[in-house]
Amino acid sequence: MDPHYKEKLSHINDLIKLSQIDGEESHMELNFINSVAARLGIEKIDVKKIKSGDLDITYSTPKTESKVIEQFHRLIILIGIDKLIYKEEVSFCVELGVRMGLNYNAIAEVLRKTLRNPAYIMHLDEMEKIFKKYSN
């Protein structure tokens, strides 16, 4: 299997896990995940297999920081999409962000600013500036 496809499957798996943390996947969350999968070229059958546990997913992240930040941005969009943010979702994003190799302080600032925004949104360019501020 193409390594880039594996990265994409891993990302969809992370999005699905995040959407299931609160025990209920909203229609908006499912639509978002399906939209991301379609844009990434993930087959619908593979998304179904991930959800059912019939596809073995190996955790994988992109090789470039810009792609990692894009993936983290999608996680942030997903936690705010239903306007209900649970501490377990925030913890999942922090843990995953660190696992992705992102700076912990930048992750914390992104989440703090996102949670303060009434719409629970942060634009990608704003997020990129925060990560750039903390890069060495």
C-alpha cells in the first residue's frame, strides 16, 4: 500500500476516534470526516472498514511540519464542529499533537484560543503563526 495512503488512513482513523470520544457521532462530525476522506482520496469502503475495525491501521504522520499542522487543524475543526467540547477531546488532541511532533506550548495556545472563540474555530493561517512562533 502507498505510504501516503497509509498516512491518510491514519489521519481518518484519528478523526474517527476523536468523533467517538463523547459516545455520539453527530451528523456534522460524520459529514466532516467523509468530506476530509473524499478530499484526501480515501475510498468510502476504507472509511467504513476503519469505523468497523476491519482495517488494520498503523499510526503514521506526514513527513513535513506543514502537513502535520494541516492534520492538527482538522482535529481542531472537528472538536468544535458540534459546539460541544469535552475535556477528553481536548486531551486526545494534546496527546495526538505531541505524538505528531508538534510543540506542546503551541498546542496549548492553539487550544486555549480555540476554546475562547465563541464559534470554536481557528483559521489555519492563525494556527500556522502560533506553531511558527514556537519553532526553534
